[in-house]
Amino acid sequence: MGCPACGVVAVGHGRRVRRLHDVPGVVPVVVLWRQRTWRCPDAGCPVGLFVEQLPLLVAPRGSLTCRAVTWAIRQLRFEHAAIAGLARQLGTTWKTLWRAVRPRLIELADDGERLAGVATLGVDEHVWHHTPHKATTKGPTMLTGMVDLTRDQDGNTHARLLDLVPGRSGTVFADWLKARTDAFRDGVQVATLDPFRGYANALRDELAEATPVLDAFHVVKLAGAAMDEVRRRVQQDTLGHRGHKNDPLYRVRNILRASADHLTGRQWERLVDCLNRGDPNDEVFLAWQCYQQVRAAYAHRDLSAGKKIAEKALASFASCPIPEIARLGRTLRQWSQTLLSYFTTDRSSNGGTEAINGIIELHRRIARGYRNRDNYRLRMLLVCGGLDITPPPEVR
């Protein structure tokens, strides 16, 4: 064995036993490795003693085998496991396991190739902790998440998280886009977002060639919120108090939010009866019709017909005599081009981004919360498919 520093042929210096934690079975498994030791005979060599290394078995100075680390990463990714639970199975500690897993995740996260091929980009805010004044947390409570929503050849979307950056503003999103390569920015053709002007400005400035699409769920949500405001106002004006369980408008609050096409005969009878008794000026009825018009635009099977319904709503809502609907109309008119892009991009939406947020929330609860935002980002990139954990051929 040649000395790694000077190349002089080294002299054997015996062996030492190292305990390595391996993939567990019914009980934790320990591998005993009789590691060879050498001594450099050159008196001027700064190395002196050195030991053999087997990169396919264990990382230098590591205490977990490479396959144990790979096993732990796959458990985190696919089995909703926690670091503490995996450490118990391996017979080691939380810090020992995370110290072995973290460098692998950092290496995967820094690989620029994982951002290749993104044609549809989704962006949304995310709350990473709900205690802004907690002493153990630092920095903003909100994060901005970027998600790959590119469809495959069959038209299916397999959403994957691309990154989580601190803050929720157009500047944060714009800075992330600026840090990407020209090839990445040129490859993005569609960008979906919720009605937040900061993200829209960032897309306008950094992805001018991409088509921005306002998320359909948020548009329907805005219309439903406006209808609820009308219902609550009419409730107060007619009865002088908030809704009670026997009040007509309160009894149909859930029926009002359902699609008219899905109502049963009994539900229609209740809706008509309660509106006749609790809506003297037909304000709730008119707001409900506007809400159903928005739903119908997105639910229509024919995109061109749905676009016509949406254009009619954009043209009429702003002049509605009901103030809540008129305000909704002015809001939607400001986003008119972004809203109508839904019908020209084959129903692009932020649904995959919301699904990724759901997975993030699940794993945050599994870990009982996070205090380190860098660890949080690495874990969420792993569990949300942002990292390719397929081992190289020589390690499989």
C-alpha cells in the first residue's frame, strides 16, 4: 500500500476493529470490520499512520454502512419514517444518523441536473412554523415553494418540489429565478400561481415568455367567499344576528357552496324554500348564480365554451348591484388575462403545488416540527420528490 501523501510503500501496522451499524432486521445489526492500518516509513512524511478505506462500505470516519444510509433515506422518502424512529431501529442516535444522511441530501440538492426539464412551474407560499415569536426559531415564518408541474407523455402530472426559500414576496421569487440558468428559464412555458401580485410581478420580470395561469381553485374560492359575505350580510340585515341553526340562510350554507349539477331533489327543495324565507331581495340568490357561473366555467368539458362563460363573468360581475360581487368582479378583471390562460393551457392549475404542501404538512407533523430551516428544506426536498435518490450502479 502506497502512502497517500508521499507514495512510499507503507508497512503493515496491524488491524483495528470498527463497529458499523447496518440495515436492521428483527433486531439492530452491527458489522465488525477488521480495518487494516499502515505506517509510512519515511521519517519526513506528515502522515505517519493511515488506515484503509472502503468507500462502498462506509464513508470515512462514518459509523453507518453506505447501504444503511441508503436504506434510511428510502425509509424517509417512501415510508413516512422519522429520524428518531430509524435511529432506534439501527441502534444508534438521532445525531449519528442525521450526520450520515445530511451530506448525501446536500449533495443531491446541489445537483443542478435535478432542475432540468421543467416546462410548467408552480409557486405558492408555505408556513414552516406558526410561532413567529418562538425563541428557538429564527427568520421568517413563511416560505416560498417552487414545484415542477410538467406533464408526462400521457398528460399526467407528477408534481415534485424544486426548492423552498425563506420569505413570501415577489423579490424572493424573483431572486430564485435569477439564480437559475438561462436554460431553465427558457424551458418554462407555463407558470401557475395564486392571486398574489408579488409572484405575478416576478414572473413578468423574469419569465416574460412563460404564460402565467391563475389557479382555478383560488378563483372559485374567491367567488365562494363573496357569496358567503352576501349571505352573512343579508342574515344580519333581516334577523339582526349571526346565523343560528334554524335560520333559513344558515341551514343552506353548505348547499349554496355545492355545484348545482350535484344537488339532489331534496336539496333543491330546501334551497328554494330557505331562499324564499330568508332572502327577501334575492341578493343571496343572485350571488349564488354568480358563484355557479364561475364553477361552470371551470367544470365545462369544452374549454372554448368554458372560456366564453368566464369572459361573460368578467364582463358582468363588476357592474353587479351587489357590492360584494362587484368587488369580486373588479378583482377578477385585474387578473383577466391570467385567469383566461387556464383555458388556453389545457387546464393548467396549482393543484399539484397544493398536494405538495399537504405532504409537507404531513411530514412536519411526523417530526413534531422543525427548528432548523436548512434541515427542513432538505427533508422536504427528499419526501416531495425533489431529490433523485436512485443510487449509482456501483452502489446498488
